[in-house]
Amino acid sequence: MTAPQVIAVDLGGTSLRATLAGPDGRLGQIRRIRTDARGGPDKVVAQIVELVADVRAAAGSTPILGIGLSSTGPLDPFTGTVFTLPTLDGWNNVPLRDLVAERTGLPVTLENDAISAAVGEWRFGAGRGVQSLAYVTVSTGIGGGVIVDGRIMHGRMGMAGHVGHMTLLPDGPRCGCGNHGCWEALASGTALGRIVRERLAAGAASSMQSITDRPVTAEDVALAARAGDPLGTEILAGEARWLGIGVVSLLHLFSPERVIMGGGVSSALDLMAGGIAAEIQARAMAPFRAVPVVPAALGGDAGLAGAATLAFAAAGTKLP
């Protein structure tokens, strides 16, 4: 008999992905569609149900134990409620877990996407073998998930780990959450893109001045820095400073054995590692200075692997 599997689903503001997953973290073929961002919860739930049906059909006779659903938030994994999705229209206290369970006939676990990614990296990626870690994803925004003493840190309503909204500069730029000077407003990919566009508009000399057909992005900054562009190098140095300052707070708050950095901006972690380390050495208390900051190993699939892990755990399956 074929070993039981689960279906892992990742709901993002841009794309919706689903795949079959085993208890060893292996993922099958990933099916991807564009999220109906303007269609409201009913349309998106229908998309999830359709993707689950496709994966289920491709699984043939393989027993399916349940669905592990990773979603942007904020959300409450205990009640299965999504409070709001800033990038999607019409989401307000949506009982997403129960809606998907009712329409698929399968048990569903729901977890924040950054926590799901933290679990995936912990079980199968850069966090294997440790009992405490902090995972940070640096992309459009900054999110995070924390594992302490072998357990997910959830907190009230499962809302712990919103590390991107630590205030690092009280009079700093306004964040999407409404606050000023959040880590996300200073060091996310969105912030990085804003900073370089401001510098270019002010006439800074850079190869990036030749990009005129679209907004300059964080990826452009990293590519320019790799090519030795002075402005790209300067801006990445500033990014490393803010990332390092934020990481110091994570070290002091959670005392992890490892800090894992994922998301698109982390692709330039090799260029920023020295700057991040310098901030840690200058600002962290001595017992925290040896904690490594490492790149995520699973890339964009960490959330799917984590969602699958949580679905297996809910089904009582012992993981390797």
C-alpha cells in the first residue's frame, strides 16, 4: 500500500500553490495559479478547492491524511481565522480553515506563512538539528517565525513572530502597518527599492540609471553591487546594517541557536554577511555574538514543507 501523504497549500498575495507531500519533507510537482486578489474570499477558497482536487486526482490511490495550509496573515491558527490579508480584497475575519475543510472533506491545519517556513527549515532545511531558531524572511516585507526549545512560539492568537514590526527608528519611514520606523520599513525589499529610487532621482551616479522602463528593485541593487557598482555597494551596506541591528534584537529576545534568513533579499546575504556580523559584534551581549546567521536552504518551498509537517503532526504521524 502507498504511504499516506498530505496536500500542502501556500496562499500568497500573488500566487497560490499546492503539492503532494510526504513525511520526509519531499514535495511532489507543485501546481501554481495566480491568486484572484480582487475576487474576495469565496473566489480564493474556490481556487484552493480546485487546486486540492487537482493534486488529489494526480495522487491516485495514495491515502490523503489532510491539508496543510500556509497563508499570509495576520491569522489565528487555533481558530483557523484569517483576520485580514492586506494584498487581497474583502478579507475580514474569514474562517479559512473551516471553509476549506467543508469543501474538500479533509482535515485542515492553517498556519502563518513565515511560521510555516520556519517549521520547514527547522525540520528539513538550515535549522535541522537545533531546538531553538529564529527564521526571518526578507522580501516585499519582513516576516518571521520562532522555534524555542523544540516548540513553535505562537503566543496569543498565534500572533507571535511578527518581527518585521519591531520599531527600530521611532521617527523613521512609515510602515504599511501604520507605524513609523519598523524593521520592515527600513530593511525590506520594498524599502530597499524605495531607497535606491530616491538616490537615483537625486542624481546618484550608478549603472542603475540605465533602468528606465520599470521601477528599480532590490534585485537590481544586488546585481549592481555584485558588478562593483558603488551605489549598489553602498545601499547594500546600509541594508546589512539594518538587518544586523534587527537580528541583534532577535538574539536578545529569543536566544536562538541559529538565525535563518530567507526571502528574495537573502539571495544577497553573502554580500551582506560581513556587515551583519559587524553589527552583531558591536551591539549584541557577548553570549549572543557567536550565533550564526545562515541562508535558508529550502528557498520558496519552505512554507510548503512546513505546512505539510504541521498537517502530518495533526494527523498523528510520527515524523523522521
